[in-house]
Amino acid sequence: MSYLGTVLLVAGKDLRTEIRSREQVVSLFVFALLILVVFNFAFDFTIVDFGSLGPGVLWVAFIFSGVLALNHSFRIEREQDRIEGILVAPIDRSAFYLGKVAATMMFMSAVEAVLVPLAAILFNQPLTTRLGALLLVLLLNTLGFAAVGTLFAAVTTQTRRSEVLLPLLLFPAAVPIALAAVRTTSHVLAGRPFQVYANWVWLSGGYDLVFLAAAVLLFDFALQE
Amino acid sequence: MTFAASATPGATPLLTARRLQKRFGASPALDDVDLDLAPGERVLLLGPNGAGKSTLLRTAAGLIRPSAGSLLLFGEDPWRGDRIAIRRRLGLLSHQTFLYDHLTAAENLVFYGRLYGLGTTTAGARRSLDEVGLADRADDPVRTFSRGMQQRAAIARALLHAPDLLLLDEPFSGLDAAGRDTLRRLLRDRFAGARAFLMATHDLESALPLASRVIVLDAGRVTIDRPSAGLDAARLEALIGRHAGAAGAGVAP
């Protein structure tokens, strides 16, 4: 099977499993929605400028639901020792990694696709005029988070306390992408021109490339005992 | 330490272990294990709980690295050689099924078949499931299966790519009498030629008739390594009992 075929096979398997079980999507949506509602009550956005606090609120919701998605994604592989079935298969293990990144991106993007329009309605934000820039920001930063998160989820999956360890390892490593995500989203929502936040976009793109490349090279070692 | 005669003299061993050691912390799980597995051999790996049987199988499958010693699969180092080519010739059936609960039995087989580059179709998966008596449940999610049915589906999964060397860890667990018969029949049919298997089991009654050779591990060391001819379950139990605790004494039957 081709490398891309393996990536799609793994991502498709995760998607099909989720469509059948609906274990993850429901908890991701409820969790993200809860964060949005709690922050809505905490800050009066009729007084506080949404552009200054809103991006942080949105990315807290995306990142925490992303951690849930990552934990769930590797819990499935841990149960019944399914990960061993993958490890003994004649595939490039980095293709499994990229399949998992793709699946995590799909689940995070599904949450974002609901939460962003909802936030626009709740907080009266006209997003349609900035949709292109916003999609670029969401795509780049979601990819970066999924890339680094999948690598650390794989590292921790064979430990006993993987669900505790994952955020402890992941959050420090994800600081650059979280920072870039919040800053670029803030500039986009404020309607500023691309040149103002271009450096943050390059940072996100660079982070994505570095972590994807490093993970593709290191993933085999990450999964070893 | 003794070695059984190779089933195919002169052929490259499917598995070669030399002074293989695996330690978890201070305690040795495998202690200087020497082993050759020739094409056509059907080997039972016996011993009490904690003897190192599963560790040996997991090491042979490339899932854990040995602490010392060497291991070759098909004449190649599984950590430095062509790992994908090695894994293509290797199969693993454990008491864990590796199957995804929310996928159907056929979907699971299609998934694993494609991982092995077989281009398995749903029709092909159905044929494989038919061989283990699950044709009528091919489209049901695995989570709706009993433990025994899940194990049958796992057998179909493990045999899907016709491995040259199959590693089995308690494969009879959860199977009823019919399931045990099915597994015995499949192993007898599929491993009649140059293919080989190495099976860790406590179910001597089911497994011994299949075997050409018996290896007993105790505290990570090989205490018995001999052909299975002339052995029945009772005699083998007695032999294992006699050698229990003899690890390290260089006992040969």
C-alpha cells in the first residue's frame, strides 16, 4: 500500500469509528460549548472588546477539546493492544502518525466549524468579511497543535498515566502555536491587514513544518518501548 | 541447552536468538535464551506464568527491544534490517484481538488486509471470516461479538496475509470446543509446509497434537527443548514439573 494510502486508511478508520460510536464528537462539542458559555458569563462582552479577549476564549476551547480528541484517539489504540497490531504491520509508522494527525484535525475542525459561527452570533462579530484570513489562521494553528499533540500522545500512550502526562508534556511545547493562534486570530477579528500579523502566520507555518518533519522522522522511536 | 533438529536442514532459520536477554528493571524476563526456529517447525512455548513466554514472543515480534544478545528474523536484524519486509512475513495472534469494536468484522479485516498491502476487499474478508465460522456475522460490529467470536475474528485477521512465521500468545483463550477445533484445523492446514509457528499456551490438550517441538521456559531460561514426538499432555506436564525451578542448571531432557 502506498504511503498516502496508509495515511488515508488510518484517518478513515478513525473517522468511521467515530461516526459509529459518536463517543468523541459529543463530548468535544459539549466541552467546547461549555467553555464558551462560561467565558460569556465571566466577561460582559458588551463592555469588554471581544477582539482582545475573544481569541483567547476560542483557542482555550479549541486546545482543550483537542487534548480530549488526542487522548481519545490513542485510548482506542491502547485498548485491546490495537497499537501492537499497528506496530507489527508492514507500514511506515510515520504514515500512521500522519493518519492520526489528519483524524485529529478533522475532529478539531468540526468543533471549530460549530464554535466559530456560534461565537460570531453570541458576541455579535461580523466574521464573513474576514472568513478567508480566519480559515487560514484556524488551519495553520490547528495543524500545528494536531502535529505536536499526536507526537506527544504517541509518546505517552504506552505509559500508565498517559491522560495526565499528555497535557503536562504537550502544553509547554504548544506554547508557540497557542501564542501565534491567539495573536493572529485577534488581528484577523480586528480587521487588520495581513502585513500586521504576517510574522505570526510565518511562525505558525514554520512550527507546523518543523514539528511535522521532526515527528515523521522520530515517530518510530516515539512508539518504541 | 539443546536444540531440536531443523525441519528443513540447511534453510535459513526463520528466527534465531542468541543469548537473548530482556530485563524489566532488575528482574530478568529472558535470560540467555538461545533458539533456532527452522522453516516448517511448529513449536510450543510452555512454562508457568511469568516464565517469559509472552516477553519472548513480543521480543520476536519486534515490539520490545532485547536488553542484550541478538535476535534475527528471516536472517535479518528486525531493528536494523528491512523492517517492513520482515513484518510482512510475520504474524501475531495474541489473547488481545487488536480489533476495533465499532467496525464490523469485515471492515476490521479489510483494514488490516490493506495495512499488509493485500488490497483486501469486503468479499475477501467474508471468505476469511467464513473459514472461522463467522460468515453470517461479517457485517456486525465486533463489539456485539462474544469473547470467543472476537477471538475467531482475530484468528482470521492474523492469518490474512499468510505469514511465514506466526507468533501466537494463548490463542485458544476464550474459544469454545468448536473454536479450538477451527484454530487447530487452520494451523494444521496453513503450517504444513515451510511456514512455522511459535505458540505460547497453557492448553496442552489443544496444542500438543499440532506441535513438532516443545520448548519450556522457566524464569526466563530454556529448561527443555525437544521434539514433541512421543509426548502426551500428561507426560509433558510431569516433565515440566520435574524441571520446574531448574532454570540455570542447564537441564536437558
